[in-house]
Amino acid sequence: MIHTNRAILSFIEDQLTEAEKKDRVFLQTWPAGGHILRQGQGNKYVFVQRTGLSKVHITEDNGKDFIVQFLGEGELMGEIEVIQKNPNLTTITALTEVTAWCITTDYFAYLITHNAELNRLLLISLAHRLNQTSARASYQQVYPAEYAMLKLLAVLATLETPFTKRDLADYLGVSVRSFNRTLKQLRERSIVHPDSFDLYINRDAFERLMREYGE
Amino acid sequence: MIHTNRAILSFIEDQLTEAEKKDRVFLQTWPAGGHILRQGQGNKYVFVQRTGLSKVHITEDNGKDFIVQFLGEGELMGEIEVIQKNPNLTTITALTEVTAWCITTDYFAYLITHNAELNRLLLISLAHRLNQTSARASYQQVYPAEYAMLKLLAVLATLETPFTKRDLADYLGVSVRSFNRTLKQLRERSIVHPDSFDLYINRDAFERLMREYGE
DNA sequence: GAAAAAATGGGACATTTGTCCCAACCTCAC
DNA sequence: GTGAGGTTGGGACAAATGTCCCATTTTTTC
């Protein structure tokens, strides 16, 4: 649910010499709520997130947001646009303070054509995200929201990252009202621990329910 | 809505010599309904569709299908799995008779690391599909089915390709019943021409309606 | 060309989800 | 501290969508 890519981060931090970085690769910090990338604009840099949590989202004309994914340590941002030479399809917003490496688009374009290792890492990252995106689009369309929500809660239960319900609902593509309603029903069926926002899951009941969807 | 990639097809057909192709690149044909790739299995070849129409779909545990995309001339199939070294996430089924180039996975892996042109075409294709997939997931979640359906009908109206309603509904992630119901309402509002399955669109009414969604 | 299988069209009803609304908390800036 | 704005929780109702079903029509198969 939160995409990370330790290999790419490590490439930037360990494989590039100071001379190579010069003024083409540098660190920048955004406060929570800051925009790293804006939908519709072109950008001068490709980013590799070093610390913090951000969201990749699309704001539709009717004002509603869809969250494509959450990004953690190491994930690339803005590389699609460089490859396609298109303006950004998405906005990336910092949810906590975010620190990221900024790589000028020119240098990034140079690197992916001249450095086999980064080229390989990029292909793997794109393939992985394409799979994730397709798989998620599929089950969010095919199953009721409850199912997607359970999958999400199962992941959240292992994290302490504080997401707002607004963001979780946007990720699932449902309204906050629906999110709350489903959560309430899961509490009443003792699948989620009743303590308000602590999303502890009753593993047995959870497994049973997930099996129900698969037949 | 139907992905094509003339550049990749042209690369395979024009850039590779007969000596290079040998027994590593050859043509194969599937009848309508045949499976080019099966979800969960590994595959020995990467395919480049030459003629015909196919669908990339995911069958969920509950038996429902979600169509990730339709493929036309030139699009790559099975390359994600080679890059990721994973079994197929999707099934690819021929909708009409399909002819495709088959490239052994070993040779394909060799090509993308040793041929800069194919590597570039692959990056562009992946980036493009990632954008398409994200954009579609977004508006299918954020807008009512009617909106996605209108976008789809607008494309269909320019084609003569005969899709079944089952496939169109699977693509939109709704039941056939819902698809029919929405279609009926659009007919009643004179946005779609009343003649049954001929999806002629009243362009003026269509544009007006699409604008309504954007505010 | 007849039988079987698949696709179409839609009624009736149940379920899911959204919209609108209000109330109770937080929290952050001044 | 206090007031504005955001977050949470949920009631009431409307709208969208799914399920089940049956009657036709079309396509496929032998």
C-alpha cells in the first residue's frame, strides 16, 4: 500500500559520486501539506523520496480526489513525465515532512540511457507499479468496498502511520461517509476492534471473511 | 481504449534481420476465444500483436472479470512478467483471430539490455500504460458509471469493432444489467441513438453532458 | 437445419453508496 | 483562551448498482 524502493534510493546515495551529483542532484525538504509535484504542470526535476510519507493523487474536474498510491522511502516521482515528455498527470502532496533528492530532468534522462543499473531499476519499478495499479483497479471494481477496506485495514494495522480518514477514503474511491459506515459494521461484527480509530483486526474473523470472498 | 503501438511492431518487423530472428522470433495465430497468456502461469515468450483484437483481464476469486485494457496492433504482452520474473498477473484472450510475434523470453531480456531503441520504446510503453491505468482507475472511481460509459461510447462510435456487452461491462467494472440500464436512460434522454446496439451518439447532447461533470 | 449455448433487454426487489446535514471534538493561530 | 477550520461519527433519505429472473433473439455446433 505504501510504495518504497530501497534499491533506487541506495543507487542515488551510494552509486553517484559527489562530482557526478554537483548541482544536478541535491536534497530538498517539504513541510506536511506541501506540493512536490503539481498536476498539469511540467517539472524540472525527478524526485527520489528519502524520508517521510506522501500521496500521489489526481484531482478530477468535479473536485474529487483519487489517491493513486502512497509513497515512502526511495520511490521515484515525476519520472513518467520525463519519459513521456508530458505534463504531470498527478499531484504529489507531502503528508508528513518529506525529504527528497532532486535530479534535474536532463541528468535523469542522461542517466537512464547511459547507466544500465538505473535503467534496470527503473524498468522494475514501472513494471511493479503497473501490476499494482492494475490489480488494485481490478479488485476495487469487482468486490464491494468492504473487501478493499479489509485489505487496507490489514496493512494499516501493522503501521503506526497516522492517515486521515479523508485520505483513506480517497484511496478506496468512496466517500468518508461510506468509509465510516463500513467501519462501523465491521466493528459490530467484531472484525475490527471497537476502540475508535485504533484499527486492530480480529485475525480469525478477518481470515474467515476474506475466504468468503473467494469462491 | 484500444492500446496500439506501431513503433514496437515496426521495430520487430523492420529492425530485426532474419538471422537475428532465427528460431527466437516467429509468428503464431490464435482463434477468437483463444488464450495467449494465462493468469498465474509463467510464459516462455513475450508477444507483439500483429493483427486482431484481444483483451487483458484479471479473473478474481469470486469469478468476476475485470478488463484492464483492450489490445490492438503492435502492443506488447507478457513483458511485465519477464521484467519482474513473476508469473502472469493477467490473462490475455483473443477476441477476434489474433496473429502475434512470439519472442523467447531469453532473447527479449537480451534485447532490452542490449538494444537502446527497444529499451526506449519499452520505457515509453510502460510509462504510457501506467498513466492510462491510473487515469482510468481514477475517473471510474470518482464519477458515476454514466460518465465512464459516455467516454467509452464516444470511442466505440468511431469504431466498427463488435464488442459484446459483457466485455464492455467488465471493462467498466459494472454488471451487464447496470450497463443496459444506463444505456436505456441515455437513449431516453436522446444522447445515444435509439437504434439498439448501434451506439451513435448525439454529439451536442454528449458534449453538454460531459461539461456538466466538470465543475 | 435443428438443438444448444450465448447474448440481449428489462422487471422487481435488495443492497450499497452517496448526499446533506448536524453535533461533538481537536488543534492551531493569534 | 477563543474562534475558525478541519476531523470524526452518524441519522435520514435519495440515487446508483447488484442480484435474480425470464423472455427473446442471435450465434454456434453438430
